[in-house]
Amino acid sequence: MSVLARWMARRLWFAMLWLMRRPVIKRARRGFPLLLPKSFQQRAWESVKRQDRLARRYGLPILIGMMTLLLGSIFVTAAFMGTLKLYEQVR
């Protein structure tokens, strides 16, 4: 299941990075600090850069973990529903 989760996470990560490179998103990210008062603009830009560094470092591993949890949840739900269906048929 980990291989499937890793594959799904990598595809999702690629799609997110592709979207972040689109011109509309780039303009929105650059323009956001300009909406704030002058006293907050520098701190806002530093915050955006800090979040980007955090996302580059930990984003894919977190996404792999989330996909693993999602697939595990689907598997457990399917097993429970299958067991319940078998129990009802026997009963």
C-alpha cells in the first residue's frame, strides 16, 4: 500500500507544483503582501518565504503520510463493509 500511496502523493505533488508555477498564481502570491499596510509587508513576504521553505522540505513526506492514511481508511472501511455483508448473508 505504501508504493501506491507514494505514487499518488507524487502525482498530487507534481500537480500542486505545476499549479503554483502558473502566472495567475505567481501574480497572486507576489501581490498579496501589497494588500497589507506598509508596516506589515516585509514581515508578510518573509512569512511567505518561510512557508515555501517548509513546504519544500516536508510537503511530499506529509502528503505520502496522508495518502497512506487515506488508503488505509478505505481498506479498513471496505473490509468492515465486506464482513458486515457476509454476516448479513449468513444470518
